[in-house]
Amino acid sequence: MERSLTLIALFAALIAALGLVPKFTLAFGVPITAQTLGVMLCGTVLGARRGAAAVLLFLALVALGLPLLAGGRGGLGAFATPSVGFLIGWPIAAFVTGFMVSQWRSLPLGLAAGIASVVGGILVMYVFGIFGMMVMLNKTALEATALVTAFIPGDVLKAVLAGFITAGLAKARPASLLSRG
């Protein structure tokens, strides 16, 4: 239990640290950040429940006002922006990613983590992100989906990185990989 809590806190801190990578805000107000890589890694490394818990801890700290989002944003106001759907989708994305990695034991870990990151960390997250942009920007589903296409190349790169990082971590420290344990 203590080890799980430590890893949950560590991965919440990883998401925060990835927020230090300079963000690039698109014209419609949603930033491109490295933090989604952290969300993917929460699922691929910690598994479904612990990964989602790490993201929920991170979001709770943001809601309390800590400036942990890319660009030093934090507080409840961060949940009233066009990116709110993505933020709400983060714990679900981590859960789905972790669940898929745990179920796909027949695939090599790096491949399973990469594919799970695409499904959970991109597709699932985009569903929430599109809905959030529809509400906050008063866009149709088609218009919001068109806006999201700007994120695809970077997110695919992050999913590939998540696969490689997870496989490398499993090789270097097999006991630290909880998604298949």
C-alpha cells in the first residue's frame, strides 16, 4: 500500500514536471503540452487504478490552486477553459491505457503500451476534449473535431515514446511496472 501511494504521488509529480516543458497555445485556447505523455505513462506503468489515481491527485492539486498545468496555470479557473474536456478525460485516459496494457499480455510490452496509449491517451481523451470544446467554444461536433486534428502528430509521438519508455523501464526495473503485475 505504501509503495502504491508513493508511486501515485511520484507520477502526479511527473505530470507536473512535464508541465515545465514550454507550452504552445493554439489559437482556440487549448495548449499543446508534454503533460499528456505523463498521463499515458501513468496508465502504462502504474496500471488502470493507480494511474487514474495519480492523475486525479494531480488534478486535485491543480483545483486547489497549485500552478501545475503547463504555463503555470492552476486553480478552479483552469476547469473553465476550452481545455476542460481534456482535463476531465485525463484520469479516464490513464485508466483505459492501464487496463489495456494489463489485458494484452500476449503482446510485447512496448507494443502494448504504445497501442494502449493511442487508444486511451489519444482516442478516449479526444472524446472528452471535443465535448469540452463544443461546450466552451460553442462549436459543433464537426468543428471541434477539426480543431483537435492539430494535436494528432504530437500525441502519436507521445504514444510511441510511452511505449519505448515503458518497455525500457520494465527492462531496467521490472518490479516498478505495476500495469502487468
